[in-house]
Amino acid sequence: MNETEYRILTHLKNHHRSSERAITFKKLSLKLEINSRELRYAVANLVSNGEGCIGTDSVNGYYYLTSEEDFEHNQDELRKRAMKILVRRKGQRIAWKSRNLEIEIKQLQLI
């Protein structure tokens, strides 16, 4: 865990325990004087590496997980996001195959 990650985790633990006390990433970014991209990357890193029980809510922002209810809600949110990404992946694959098929048809028409 680097210094930035430590600052974020400590702040959330001390001031934003539970979803009811969540802070938006913009406000947290301003409070800790960390640019928003770096903040998002650091939070993702903390969670991915199992170093911080940080929950996120697309409306309310970041918070430190303190209850089973918040944990389960956050797990559901992550599952929903993952499913949306899989749907996008499938759509992109369909579009790519369609594009390649169109190119092949055009090439055949030129022959």
C-alpha cells in the first residue's frame, strides 16, 4: 500500500464508515487533494488487493464497509457492473464480426 492509498483508507475508516456516511469521489478528491483519476485508481487498487473494505455506490460515493448489509449491497453492485461489462463485450464482438463480414462482402463484390 502506497502513501496515497493509506491516506484514502485512513480517511474513509475515520470519517465515512457505512453507506450512510459515504462521500462522493469529487469531494474526497478535493478533501485529500488527489486528482480524481489517481483517486479512482488507488481505491480500485486497495479493493483489488484486499487491502481495504471500501464500498462504492454510484450515487453516494465511497465508504468504509462496516456491516453485512453494506457488504452484500456492494457485492450486488459489483455483480451488476460485471454483467453490464459482459453485455458490452458481447455487443462489441457482434459488431466486430459484422464489420468483418461487411468488408468481406465488399471485397467479393470487387472481384
